[in-house]
Amino acid sequence: MILPTRNIAPDRALLTVSGEVFQLLAQPETVSSLWDRVRGANANRPIAYSWFLLAVDLLFTIGLVNFDEQGLLARSLKQPS
């Protein structure tokens, strides 16, 4: 699920989708606006909202994103250890 398998294409693995989400998150923004941008970037091969949320969860779990003081999703300021 996190990595590509026989049933999950490399461009649909959570690690790949998480990388795309992280790349699009240049400035702090709401989860819904980020979802709109991810949907637009993957218009030719859409991903499910639940898969997007799992990708955000993965980024949060490994410390690459967090919520700032305004409640916006942002890249983490601290370096992951």
C-alpha cells in the first residue's frame, strides 16, 4: 500500500502520492484547497479523496507536514530525524 505492489501501480502508491502532495504544498493552505489542487493535477487519472487523506496522514506521521497556528496545513519547519 505504501510502496508499489503487483496490484498497486507505482504512480498510485502512497509514497508517490504523498510526494506529489508535498510538492504541491509550497505555502500553508487548507486541506480542502490542497485537495482541489491535487485533483486538478491528477485530472487525467483521478485519485480518491480517501487515498489523498492517507497520503496526508503519511506525511504527518513522518513529520513532514503539520498544522500551523491558523489551522492551515504546512510543511514542517523542523527537520525530520
